[in-house]
Amino acid sequence: GAVVSQHPSWVICKSGTSVKIECRSLDFQATTMFWYRQFPKQSLMLMATSNEGSKATYEQGVEKDKFLINHASLTLSTLTVTSAHPEDSSFYICSARDPGGPDNEQFFGPGTRLTVL
Amino acid sequence: GDSVTQMEGPVTLSEEACLTINCTYTATGYPSLFWYVQYPGEGLQLLLKATKADDKGSNKGFEATYRKETTSFHLEKGSVQVSDSAVYFCALSDEGGSEKLVFGKGMKLTVNP
């Protein structure tokens, strides 16, 4: 299947700083990417849908000014956690939809573990 | 809103044991149903799916049947292997094409030799 990468795989930062997480589709062009958040022993929660060349669509309850999403190219979407606080510590997962695939399937990255001190 | 409820683990089995992971859902309309698997250190991968009632998805010896009458999509395998050790997620999409997936909490399976 198609490959999606995330960078970094883990990051530790101080409270008040901003952190950028990258999501790349390595062997296909993704017009749509998704960002999820996962708390321990909880399900993945969709945060936002990222569309190339346009503004992201955020799910209810997700602060768009805190979680900035940029989908500047067909292979890269970035999530920036601004002014991070300890409650933002979580596992962030992206996925990318392959429009050229037979089932319009989403392919997932391995995730980024964010710890805010 | 839509939701997915699945068995919570962790579960430990011996090799060649039978596996069933229960999954039930709540949704309006006619969702598509999925099972994803996450192996250690890797991203979620689609294991199987079913898009309408009575469809059976199957892959790698795993099966699940879309049961509309019981709103269920239980995952089964007759004989598990050590390589099946992973976290399994049940999910649904209410738009039929894996847009906006709603996930269950996931269940960690460990298979011992």
C-alpha cells in the first residue's frame, strides 16, 4: 500500500513553545489529509480535514488558532501546535487519502508523540 | 452522533487459538465499516471492510460480516499467529468512502508461541 510518513516521531517541548509536525505522502499525491489525536486508551479523534490549497476544516471543539494546519503541497501537510501546554500532550496521527487508489482509502502515518513539560 | 464500541483489552492468546473481537456501532443511514490494524511502530493499516449489510470482509485469515440487524461487525480469526500481535481498531464512515472515520478505542492483542 501507499506510504505516509510523519516527522518527528516524538518531541518534548516546554510549555509555551510551538511545535510543528509534518505529514508526507511518499508515493502518491494527496489532495486530502486528516489529522487525528489519540489519548491513552482512547480512540482516535478526528481533529481536522486538510485540503491542498484551501483552509482546513476543523471538527467541533477543536481550536483552529491553536492547531494550525497548512497543506501547501499535494504531498505535505503540517500541524503546528501553538503555545503548547501540558494538556496538549498526546499522540497525533495523520492520514492521507489516495484519490487514485481503487477504494479511495486513507493511509496512516506512524504517529507523533508530543510531550509538553 | 456516530459512535463505535469495541472490546477493550488487552487480550493475550496462545498461537492457534480462536479470536473474536466484538464491535458494535451507532450511526444514521448506512455506514461503511472497517477494521484497521496497527503493528508495533507502524501506522494503522486497513485490514478489511464492508460497505453494505450482509457483506463479508476478509483478509489475512480475518473475517467480519456487516450485520445491520444487530449493528455489529465482529472480527474473527480461526487460528491466530504470533505475527497477529497488534492493536485492532473498528471504525465506520458515514459517507461510504472512508471520509471522516469514527474509531473505536482499539484492542491490543498479544499472541504467544
